[in-house]
Amino acid sequence: MNRYQRLFEQLHQRQQGAFIPFVTLGDPNPELSLAIIDTLVQAGADGLELGLPFSDPVADGPTIQAANVRALAAGTTRQQVFAIIRTIRQRYPELPMGLLVYANLTLNPSLGEFYQQCAEAGVDSVLVADVPIRSAQPFIDAAKQHGIAPVLLAPPDADQETLQYIAAHSEGYVYLLSRVGVTGAEQEMATPAAQTLTRLREAASTPPLLGFGISTPAHVQAALAAGAAGAICGSAIVAIIAAYQHDPQQLLLRLSQFVQAMKQATNNPAEPLPTTQI
């Protein structure tokens, strides 16, 4: 049983959904980036989705694009990024940890060497954001050869053939998009059709996590009510980093408060939720 399987089994026993935050590694700088990740985990994150800084993040909206700019401007290197990942794995040996990357980053120096580096650092899964399903097989094969779970994106309007392929090949979890387009809390989450989740279940997919536009506890509750196993939140967290990047103490406090509120929303939806302000 891998870390994702253990997590979902534990959450099922506790009658909870998963809350997975996303941040770009090295944002706003490598040192603070590690402190941010520690804060996310200690505040209740069930796992991590981590972005490798890239100069052309086409699947992301302006908030996460700016995070990539900050990380690169701070001089974040690939060596530093994987050093952070290794540190996270040492500190949290049971925590599921996935990478969200762009294809160019996996091909330098080679696909096999990239996935080997991920495996050696303790990465559980890799999602390649800009590779369409029809071109995904080489990435899937390379991931599996190195013991890495390939995570695939499921569009809300995917046809049955696409969903069956995703269910057959996505491991760890399925990243279910709440809407088409790019990431961003600037756009409201759209609750996916129950039919999409039903078809994924019928195809025996790994647990679907809902992402894109998740920015409030109510969004987390809606994702779970729609049948998702949890929610991934990126832009709302990155917006806090952007707002308080020059005040680390306040930044970590705000992040902790936000994550606690979002995680509480995975417990009992009937319970009153604390309000958070960015």
C-alpha cells in the first residue's frame, strides 16, 4: 500500500475528505519556501502538491504565474528544489507528496533521469500539466518504471473513452478539473457534473480530487458533496504568499489559519466554519 492509498484509507475511516494545498517550490525564496511547507503540513494538510518553477507555466493563471516569476527571480535552482523535496520527505515520511510540472522540465536531461531524480528524492506522484491525454503514454511509462504514480487531469467535459483511459492509467489520485481554463481563485469553482464523478467511479479510478478555483471552505464542502474525495487549493494559498512575502511571521500565521479552516471543511459540513481573511 502506497502513501496515497494509506491516506485515503485513513480519511475514509475518519469520515473526512482530503485537503491538498499547492505551492510553487522556491516561492518567494528557497528558505521561506521550506518554512511555508512546514506550516501547511502542521496546519493540517493531508498531502502536498508542489510546483517546479518554470518560465512559461501555460496551465496557470496570473497568481501562480507570478509565483513562478518570484521563485526564479530568487535564483531558485533545480538542485535547491530537490533539496527541499528531500528535506520534506525526511521530516514527513508518511505524507503523500506530488509534483506538478511542465513537460520541458521532465525532458532535461531526459525523461528517465527526471523520474529517477523524483524517486530518489521521495516524490510519490507527478502530474505533467501541459501534456494532453493522447500524448501521455511515454510519461506514464517512465513514471511507472521508477515507482512514481502518474497523475492525469480529468476535464469536466471528458468523454467516456477519455475517462476510461484516465481511470486505467492515473495512479495515486485523479485530478478532476472543476472547470476548463487555467488555474486561479479569480474564477469561481464550478461544481462538476455528478455524472463525471459517477463515470470515474464506474471505471474504478483512483480517488478524484477536485481542483481549479478552490478558495473557500464552502468550495471544499461542495467538492465533497459532489462526490470528490477531496480538494486541491493553489491560487488562494499563493495569493497569501504574494500578499505577505515581505512579512514572514504574518505570512506563516495567515497560511496556518487558512489551511486550518479549509481542512475543517473536510470534517463535518454541518459544523460552523471559522472565517479567514486574506
